[in-house]
Amino acid sequence: MTELTITITAAQAFALDMIALDKQEWAENFIKERARLAVEALRVSPDWVKAAIAAGSTDDSEILLKGKELGLFKTAAEIQATQVVDLK
């Protein structure tokens, strides 16, 4: 498992207190939902099918990791690094 640490201001903590009984649980649920949505977006790509075939599985985690291993799925940082910036 990957562990993330998030630092927020006192004001942001108070704002979360107004919508969440448990800030940690709320943050975990939010991040897991965003990850689920990322998987949904990948499922419509041809690379998802390639990764699924290569993984020999229908399990999302196995497909994601196989796609990563094969270089089929790029992280946001990898995509950003390949974008050309026009400084004109």
C-alpha cells in the first residue's frame, strides 16, 4: 500500500470539519473515488484491452499494473514531461 500525507491549513481543517465527521476517512474516500474514476477513464482506451489480454485477467488492479509494466499507461507527470511548451 502507498501512504500519502496531506498538510492543510487550520482554515482548511475547519472547513472539512463542517462536512466530515472524520477528516481522515473523508480524505481517503475522496482519493479512492478519484482513483476509481481514473480507472473508468482508462477502461475506454484500446490500451486497456491490450493490458487486460497481456494480464490474462479482468481484475482492474492486475490490468493497471500490467499496463504500467508494459508502458501502456502514462502518469500525469510522464504526460506533462512530454508536452512541448511554446515560449513565444
